[in-house]
Amino acid sequence: MTCMNEQQHLMHIITLASFAMDDTRLYLDTHPDDCEALKYYEKNREIRNAALDEHNAKFGPICSYDVYPNNYWNWNERPLPWEVR
């Protein structure tokens, strides 16, 4: 098992929840009234959003859509998510 730091752990959660949401969304395209699938999608959306919020607060945004500039553009201040090892 690989030892992950906190940032890697959050990225792992975001990736897993995003995959689950994408897969469920495809299923819901053909089964739009499946209540269990809707609950599963919502649960993963909440997990993903919480992990994204925590990542953005601690390590900066994952994508430029999540940048909230106050006085200047800070997207390029930290290593980009794909540069972190």
C-alpha cells in the first residue's frame, strides 16, 4: 500500500467520487427514475464537494474555475495539481 500525504489522499477521494458520479450519470441516462441510483449519485456528489472544498482551502484550487481572486490572480502561485508528487 502506498503512503499518501494529505493532498494525495484528497485527490484520491475526489477521483474516486468523480468516477462514481460519471458512471452513475451514464446509468441515470437510461434509468432516470431509479431512486437508489439518484441517492448514490447525491452521496458521491457530497463526498466530492467536501473533498474539493477541503483541498481548495488547504492546497489551492484543482482547476482555474475554483479560483476566487481577491486582489490578484493566484492560480499559478502553487504547484499545479498534476505537478505534486
